[in-house]
Amino acid sequence: MALDTYFNPAPGGDIAFTVEAPKLKFGIGSLGEVGEDAKALGMTRVALYTDPRVAKLEPVETVVRAIRAAGLGVEVYDRVEVEPTDRSFKAGAAFAREGGFDGFVSVGGGSAMDTAKASNLYATYPADFLAYVNAHEGVTAESLAKDITTALPTYMRPRTIFVRHEPLPKNSNGKIDRQALKALAP
């Protein structure tokens, strides 16, 4: 797999760089601090993303209480789907757009985090849904890399911005055909 030339070192360019990891917090009572953390980040109106099962559990209520105790507004989006689809991302993005949120929090697993990130992206930088997924006419690796690095905070940027590949074989349900995919392997 070849990466775009965007990632190649340039003459006179940096030879070293620093990667700062996001602050991680864990342990007993950490959910009770989410509100103050959100406030410190400048949030005033928070969208909390979770799935229907997790929404019924105590951690979600703890986070909602913490956000409200910090004097912030919060609304819960509890329709996150496990292994999100374009449909669920679009629904999450509509919730974000209509809610006018300036902060996003997720409680649950990767699906909640992915839906919150995608909702923030599409609400903040509206585009055709597949604009961030598939190459469209007029979209180049260079323009996409520039747009992403300008528009998104570092933690939301993908490591690989643009990789071209042949279409994957699909079965009659429109999903990737794993048997046919195995047959393509060298």
C-alpha cells in the first residue's frame, strides 16, 4: 500500500516532531469530573452520545449530572448503533446540527466515540456524506489533506488521509464478500 506523497519528507523540512497524547483520566470518580473538564475546554452546550443499552446504565446519568453541575447544557443522543452505518452517522449528524452543540462527549465503546466524532465533523463541516470517505471529482489527495489538517484538531485527523484501492467484492446484500476477498489474496 503506497501512501500519497503528502507524507514524504521535504527538503529543508522537519526531521523530528513531537506527538502529544491527549490527557487520559481513569479511576474511581473520574466520570464525576467530566463536567468540569468540559467546562475547562470551553464547552457550554454538550451532546452526549451513547447507545440505547448503555443509556440505561449509571455511568450515563453520572456524566449528565456532572455536566449539569458544571453549569453546562447537555442533551443525550442514545440512538448510536453498534458498528455504525451511514444511516446512523447521518442521524447522529442531524442531531448535532439541529442541537447547535459546541462540545461532544461519548459514553460507551468505540461506536459511541465514532458516532460522536462523525457527528461533530458533519455538523461543523457539512459536505456530501461520502466527501470524507470516497474520492470525488475535483478532490485530490493534496486538497483533502489541506482541508483536514486545517479544519480538524489533531486527535480527529486520520493517520492515512488518502489511499486508493480497487473496489472490494460485495455479496448480494451489498456487504464485503469475505470469500471473494480471500480469493484475491496472493
